[in-house]
Amino acid sequence: MAANRSASPYLLLTLAPFFWACNWIIGRGISSDIPPMAMTFFRWLFTAAMLAPFALGGVRRHWPAVVAHWRVLVALGVIGIATHNALAYLGLRYTTATNGVILNSFIPVMIVTLSWVFLRERLAPMQLAGVLISLAGVLAILSEGSLATLLHLSVNGGDLFVVLSMLMWSIY
């Protein structure tokens, strides 16, 4: 009987947010030393190098589709990868990694809102409940559970760059 070589889905579901959080921490740590576009470039260069052995076969098989849709792929890359990451790294020059991660948790709310506004998608009651719970969680974390803190919440320029980066990812 062959050994099961697939990773545990629970492990993978844990690692994804862990690596995402590490991106914010590392980004904040080196944001004053490396320009945001350079950080974006090197992040994706290293990612491409690590994923290439696993992805090249699929890229070769689907090369005609890649060529046929190259404009869409480039646009998605610019909006969802380059612009999103560069704005996030720029924001990390002026805000904390904690703020970046907290604000990043607002992305699902933005995606649902954009889908409703531009695609006329309607939410089922359970979906709306999920969005409201997510929004309440973000607001609770930002306010540290205090309504007074929420009412006097100040936003700095870095936070605005992070929110703009989230908008780019949501559009993507």
C-alpha cells in the first residue's frame, strides 16, 4: 500500500494565514530599507522560483490559454499582485504590522460589497450574517472592545495605503 503523501488539510489551512501574517511582519520589518516596488518584485521572484518546479508542467499544458488571455492575466497581475502588494508595503512604512493584519481582515467585506455594487450579486441571509459578523469582529479588534475608542479612532496615512491595497485585492 502506497504511503499517503498528501498534507493534512488542517495543517494547510493553518499555514496559509501563518504565512500571510509573516508577510506583514517581515514587510513592516524591512519597509524602511527596501522600496515597496522592490519588495513586491523580490517577493514574487522568490515565490515564482519556489513554485516553478510544481507549476511549469501545468503552464506548458495550458500555454495556448495563457497566450490567448495574456492581456487579462497581465491586468490581474498588475491589480491583484503588483499594486496590492506595493501599496501594502508602502502602508507598512507608516503603520504597524498589527494594523495591516487587522485591516486586511476587512477584505471579505470589501469583496462582498463590490460584488453587490458592480455585479448585482445578492446575499443569502446566512452570507449577510457572515459579513456582519466579520465586520463586527474587525470593528471589535480595532476598537479593543470600546465604543469610545471606536468613535475616536484615528487613521494614519499608512492605514489608508493598506486600505487602498485591500481595495486592489478585492477588485482582483
